[in-house]
Amino acid sequence: MFCGICLPCCTVILLVLFELALAQYEHLGYPPGYPDPEQEHYIAPQLSPDTPRIQLRLAGDKRKHNEGRVEVFYNNEWGTVCDDDFTIHAAQVVCRELGYLEAISWSPSSKYGKGQGPIWFDNLHCTGKEKTLALCPSNGIGVSDCKHSEDVGVVCSDKRIPGFKFVNTLPNHVENLDIQVEDVRIRAILSSYRKRIPVTEGYVEVKDGGKWKQICNTEWTQLDSRVICGMFGFPGERKYNARVYKMFARRRKPTYWDYAVNCTGNEAHLSSCKLGQASSLKLNGTCAGGLPVVVSCVPGRDFAPTSMTGFRKAFRQEQPLVRLRGGAIVGEGRVEVLKNGEWGTICDDSWSLLSATVVCRELGFGTAIEALSGGRLGQGMGPVHMNEVQCTGFEKSITECVFNKEALGCSHEEDAAVRCNVPSMGFQQSLRLSGGRNPYEGRVEVLVERNGSLVWGTVCSESWGTMEAMVVCRQLGLGFASNAFQETWYWPGEVSADNVVMSGVRCSGTEMSLSHCLHHGAHLSCAKGGGRNAAGVSCSETAPDLVLNPQVVEQTTYMEDRPMFMLQCAHEEDCLSSTANQVPANSYRRLLRFSSQIHNNGQSDFRPKAGRHSWVWHDCHRHYHSMEVFTLYDLFSLNGTKVAEGHKASFCLEDSECDEGIEKRYECANFGDQGITVGCWDTYRHDIDCQWVDITDIKPGDYIFQIVINPNYEVPESDYTNNILKCRCRYDGHRVWMYSCHNGKTSQLFVLVSHFNVDNQII
């Protein structure tokens, strides 16, 4: 009725409301982390008319999209390249022609599998500066005396040449080529998605010729979306509200890429998909009957979109039947599966990127970046549950894949591992190491908000330890912590960042960011102050991993009554219960004795934290202690009450035995180096002092026996969950038995109570 009276006014109101409805789409500048389009500076090579026109691709058993068997398309047929006389210079030509910055390495003898078709090039002699592989001197295209067992492969850098533009010289066979673009991104369009971390929904854009371009959705399928979500760390994709994007596209003219995409859904990266047909664009630049491609991805539970300040969860794996162990960062590790109540590993026979991707998606990550073999991320313990795993890539769990249940001939040296794509959470931007001699060490500096602005500052070093250092190294993608420092006067750092901005930090070790650890709020407390007393770390790509052998404990347990006069040295080192202080020298102590065999299954040697200059000499036993508390032995009642305890220092940490082919490196005799080499183990025999628990005062009954090695986390390891061994123990007053021994983690409550100072007020 009102509009009937004043039609012009009604029109104005409707226009204003329409503009307000579209306001959330108006801020179209590139979001943080997305630079403005670069100016195109890549110049396509100008080839003479008599140069053979070829196309290249990387194929075969690839671990990453930027490596594989070199294949050449010539004369309407794909073929390979022979490894005879192939050099890094030839690999450089291949990688540059494919749009990568440089070659990293090359591999002979069909490392990526045997190809098919002609062997187009043999005896290549490249200088590395040729514009195309066809310009390198060779026997002549198609002239070769090689077999496909000699097919060559290359590994290129994962960075593209800035401004690289795909140039198609074979228009009739576009669909056979891998996609070659500089970069790919999901660009959040709606304001509600722009504010979320990580970005899960928006336009799929490719950078081609230095410019970001959209893809026409006329040939886009759900399989294509699956690949995009997987490469950005998301396990799946979902439907989205197409109406708002349709309305948005009408208001903002897209810039379309020239081609469609043809993915199978199993590719680890868009670069591995095939290039589709050229897009049919209208004269005005829009795609015929289509709109820009939009994807909406489903993140794993632990990466659910949230603001940075609200994200305070430590990482927890989603799937109880599969887990990753031994990895430095979230989304990588040795693959272990649970079968009949026992964790075991997967043999790397036939281990592929497809199978690795099933594991990654199952755990709430994206596609696999790498399928690692040969125990690259440490060796597991227990059985090898699966062998010759073959997945289609669409299984919900690795346990649904076809595999050989017999793992004959498979040892833990062949344990399979994965590296998965994980969502970009932006954690690295709020942390840095400053003042170190290299990028792997330095004073820890964090970026925090103070009075409405972001400032850099230091972390209070009080109670700073290995667990906190582990989180820092993980957050920066620098691997494992090798040291945690409570003084950093030798690393000056940034003077403007000397002030303490974070104190009371307590980490469990599983957090993805230091800000997720418990710490003081606005009211800081740091008596030492920052500057030279600030926290610091050094990081390493590898770490040791100590694991106890349960069978040795079970098989060697016995009870001994020993007179006090034979226990004087042990008594001096406090290896008996407190009641031994008031008994005569001719009395006896009842000892629960056993042997312990400690393996190093990690990727680097286990060395004591202290150097030999600070080892403690014990005159009674005539040896040096390199770690005062290396192992704890505890006996608990079935309700969890500790009834007896023991401990042992690392008085002679050495290689007792090693796996075949590994030489001993550490021998503590004559003040020698102490440590445990990777692939070796140190055995503390049952008949040495302090290798016991004093059970003189306990009553017969059933108990829980527990051993914890490296209990104070003095030495960083890749996996602390296997540092604990538990056994059922029965003592009848005359004999003692150990049974059901297994490696396993204590309850989370026990870990937190033992690690945190509960008297401190932490939030």
C-alpha cells in the first residue's frame, strides 16, 4: 500500500536493501597470505621451426607430484628416456621445461617403475641451459638400445617458475597432459568464510602467467573437488549454497583459465591431474553456461574452522584403529594398525601413494604427500599386521584395502610411513627463532596482541623444558627439539622483542602451537625476566626413540634375598627402600630382579643430555653417571597406589648388541662415549646393582609393575608413548612372576600430574 503511494521511494529502498544483502561479498581484496597478482615475467622459449615439438610429464610410482619417471610425448605417442649418460644437467632441462625452478636429483634403473612405448631419448648430453630436452645432443629421437628397466626419473623442486605459463604445442592431445600451473589456492569469497582458519570454501584459482584465474565449472566434477580438498589437507568435500555464488559472479566478472580439469579423484595434487579440453569462453570472457568453480571442504575434527584465539585444543587423532608414530609434525609418521588388541605396523611391499592417502584421509587429513618406506620414520615394535597393501584410494579405512595377511620376510626395517597434507593454520606466522647460528636454533619469540597492536616478545624460561621445545619445533616445521635452553645470552635476538610476553608455559607435547599450551594470561609472572634469560630451542630433523623389550622382562624376572653387607654401594646410591636405613648389616633385603633391554628404534643416536665434562663419578661403584635418573621402576597395587619403587642412573649407556649390518659406536669402558646407536640396544643385566625393586616390605598379592625410561624427558625423543612398559606381577611370598608385559602409555592424568606443577596458577 505504501509502495503504491510512493513507487520511486520504494525502488530506492529496495536498491539499498539489495546493496546491504551483498555487502558481505564486497571486500574482494586478496585475503592475508594471498599476494597481489605478480607481473608476468616468464617468457616462453622461442624455438626454431626445425626443433622437434615434444611435451613432458612425470609419471610412474610417484611419491610427490614433482617427481617421477620422465615421459615424452612425440609423434602422437608417449615414451620414456634412457638413463645412459643422463646427468643432473639433463634433469635441470626436464624440470625447467615442466615449469619447476630447478632439479633436485635424478634416479636411474626405473626407480619409478617401467614405462611403455618407445624410448625417445638415449645418451643425452645436456648442458642444463637448453630450452627443451629435444635440443640436447643425443643418439637421435627414437634411436636407443635401452630397455624400460633403464627408464630415468627426476625429482624437481616443489616451487614453480614465477610467471610460468603452460604452452601447448600439441593441441590435438591436450587431454593427455598433466596440469602445469604456478600455484593453486582456495580463495574465500563470502565474508563468513574469510574470517575462518583454515579456509574451507571458496573459488578454486590457479596462477597462470603470473595471474590468478578462475576455472569454468561446466566440466567440473565431484572428483575434481575431492582432489582440491585433499591437497589442502581436508579429507572430504561437501555441497555448498550455489545461489549466493551465482549472484556474486554476476556482479564481479571472473577471469577464466583457458582449460578444463580432468581428475580421477585419487591424485595427490592438481598438478597430477590431466588437462581437460580448452574452455569454450564467450566473447565477453565468461564461460558458456557456467560459473567459476567453487569447492567446500570438510576439515578433520581437529582442524574445524575457528578463530586463532579460540583454537586451544591439542591434537587428537580421530580413528582408534589406525595411528601415526615417530613423526615430527602433525600428519606424518609410521603407520600402525590395531588388530586383536595389539598395535602393529605395515610392511612397505607395494606401499603406494594411493594406500598412504587412504590412511591420511582416515585420520582426518588430506591426501598423502609421500608414501615412505624402509622404516624412514623409525621402526615399530610388535607384529607386522599387513603386507602388500593395495588400495583403490576410495576406501574409508586402510583395513578395507586388499592386503596379504602373511608378512613373511618383512621386518621392522620395512615399516611403512606417510606424510599427509594438513590444513594451513597460519601458526608459523606467530612464532620465530631469533639470533641463532642457523634457522634451526635461536631464542623463542612470539607475536601477541598488546593494547590493540601486535608485538614480538620473548617467552619466560622458568620451567621451560623438552616438551615446550618440541611444540616450538613442530609449529615451525623444523622437526624435533634437540635442546631446550633456559638462558639465551649467546643469542642476542631482536632488541625490540626483549620483553616477556608469555610466561608459565606448560605443554603436554601434542599441541600444534605454543599458544595452545597452558600459560599465564594477561598477568605475567617471570622473576628472571626476558632478554638473556629468555627461552630458546634448537631443532633437529631426526630424533632417537627408546623402546623396552617386554619379553626380556618377563623371561628374566626372579626374586633374591641379599644381605645388607653386599648392598653397601647400592645403599649409598639410594637404590633400596627407606626402611633399609634402620636395619643391621647382617639382615637381608628381598629384591625383585630382572633384565631390561632398551632398543633405539629412532632415526638418530640417543646421547645423554650432559657432556662427559659434567658426568658424575661414583667412587664406590667405580663408574660415571651420564644421567642421574635414566629409568624408574615402580610397583603399584591394583588400585594404583605405589607400594615400592626403584631407579637406576645411566652409569654405562652403551651398545650391547646391534642389528645385522650395524656397527657398535658407544662403549663406556675407559671413559668412552655413552649412548645407543640407531638399530642397537643396551642391556642392563638382572645381576647388576640397582637393577631391581626392593620388595622387602610388601605383602604377597597381585601388582602392576611399571618401567619408565627417560622419565624426565631430559633427552628429546620422537615418541614418548612407548617409553613405558607395564606388566602384571604376582608375588606369593616365595616366588614372583611377570606376565602380560606390554609397551604403553600411562593415563593422561598421570602424565599431566607428573609434568605440570599443580601448585602454580595456570590458565
